[in-house]
Amino acid sequence: MSVTITAGEQQIVRHMASERAAQRALSGGLALLFAISAVVTIVWCGSMSAMGEMPMPGGWTMSMAWMRMPGQTWLGAGASFLGMWVVMMVAMMLPCLIPMLCRYRQALAGKGETHPGWLTSLVGGGYFLVWTAFGIIIFPVGVALAELEMQLPAFSRLVPFAVAVVVLISGAFQFTPWKTSHLACCRDTPEHSCKLLADGGAAWRQGLRLGLHCCYCCAGLMTILLVLGVMDLRTMAFVTVAVTAERLAPAGDVVARVIGAVVIGIGLFLLARAVGLC
């Protein structure tokens, strides 16, 4: 018995096949971007490690990320740090962002939007613009602290204790209502958020909104990265896995608390080691 497929049904089938291909292309493009940014980050970290670190009073070493290279201006140093920071954020945040962007594009396509890829790009651009602004703020703060640590040996000797305390506070942050609230916003899907408007301004604002929630949510984990070594690949990998797990795991709030307990354990270890350095 033959089955007749109408022209309308054929069009639907072609549209579905086209959408699946577009989704695969988006996922593949984002995966390629992640791979490139990860490789560049690893190479960059390796080059910074090859320069060595500055031994400081108190038994710790300072990263070269907060210093100018010979003949480099502060503007050049800031631009270099910002470039490194943006690439690093792409590598660290894309694993948890890719599923959200794919769902966003799929939801737009489901509404019949003719340019879902362009709007999805705007969401991603707004998201990483927020992280770029965060990096612009971080660099002068890091440089100022580095100057204090180099000029005041007594201040430098307190750094191991301060780092341990900051890590402990970052671990406790994982248990706060603030963390839970912003994590819920980061885990929210576009099709359930009532923010799915098919125009460029709405997509851009959605990206900015998501970036802000992400920065607030990641405040504790990113602080750990900054105080333990902004160019340390082990810390970077830990923060990346932690951020991805609490965003994508079925029980994200439980995962966030488990991560908080692990971080508190690390903070206690660092505190004990700081006491041993006295």
C-alpha cells in the first residue's frame, strides 16, 4: 500500500531537516570555538609559566599576569591581559553556555523566526561583553594589590592567610540564597522565561542579563581563580568543571553546595599551610 505525502508535509519535513542541520552547525561551531580558545589559553598559560613567578615575602610567588613586560606600557599590559581574559572566559564558560544557546536558537526557530542564528549570536555577544567588562575592572585592582605586596613586605607576608580566608568565604558563598537565586536564573531556559522576543535589542539584553547573572553566580568561584592564580591551569580546570556541573546537572543547587564543601576543605588546607609558613 503506497502512502502519499502532500506538498505541505514535504515542506515540513524539509524544514525539520534544515533545522536539525542548523542546530548541528551551531553546536559544531561553538565546539570549535571552545577548542580554539582552550588551546590558546593553554599555550598562553604555558608562555607565562615559562617566564617564572616572582618569589615574595611569606613564601609564595606572584604571577606575571599583573606585571608589565620590559618596554611595555601599562596600556599595552592592560590590553594583553584583557585579550587573555576574554579568551580564557570563552574557554571556561562555553561548556555551560552552549546548551543554553542551542535551546535559545531552537525556541526562536519554533516561533517561526527567520534569523535565529543572528539573534543567538547577539545573546552570546552580550554575555561575553559582561565578562569583558569584569576583566577591565579586575586588572587595575590586581595591579594595585601587586604593587602593595611588592612595596610592603609585611603586607606580603599576610597574603597566604588572606588567600585562605578568601577561599573559605568563597566556599561559604556557595550556600547563600544569593548564589541559589542567581544560579536559578542561569539555569532558566529561554522557552520558560517569558523573555523570548524575536528582535535584536531583546536578544542583546538577554545576553547582558544572562552575563550579569552568571558573574554574580560565579563570584565565589572566580574569586578562587583570581587569588590562587589567574593563569593556573589546574585552578582554571576546577572552576570550569564546577561552573559547568552546577549549571547543567539535574540538581544544580545540590551540586553547588557540594562544590562549596570542597572549596571550604581547600580553604582549611590553605589556612593550615599558611600557619606552617609562619
